Amino acid sequence: MDIKHFLRFVGETPYKGVEATKQEMCAYITAHQASQIGKPITLIYNAKLGTGILGAEIFVPIDKPIPSSKKFKYTQNPAIKGCIMSKYKGHYLPPQAEDEELKQEALAKIAEM
């Protein structure tokens, strides 16, 4: 499936607010007579330790263009460059040892490429 249309959120959110933001995005999509056509993609690029605040981007694939709002932007064919995907099941902020292990795996992958 070739996905071309996305609704995008960029900003800070409490880690417990990520799911609420996704639900808000889905409601916005539905309100504009569009449909979600795949799983949301969540990118965490900053975590303020001790505060529970994350810098995040959330992309929700949709079936057609819709208008942007102050909070959500319509994006067509976004380019995500220079990233490595890592999957972690558990709390948004992994324990220090596991976080370090994920970083080392990412650095090894970069060196390999």
C-alpha cells in the first residue's frame, strides 16, 4: 500500500498524553470526512527526564487530503531522513541500562551503514 497523505502533530506532550493526542487526531480526521488507513507512527526525539514531557511527532496515515489546524498539519509524502527505528515494549522511558543498550545498537547500525 502506497500511503501519501498524513495528519501530523509536532510538539511536546506528557508521555501519558500521547494516546490522547492520537485519539484527538482521529476525531479530527473523522470530522473532515476522511479515514485513517494505517497505524500511527510515533517519533520521540526528546524526553525531559523527571518531568514526563516528550518532544514527539505523530503521523497518522489518511486516505485523502484534509485541512490543517493550529495543532495538526496535513502532510503529503513526508520525508523522514537520518533515523533508525527501535522498538521497545514497556514504559515510554526505558530503564537507564536498556536505554543505553538501545543507543549502542543504534550507533553500531550507523557505523555498519
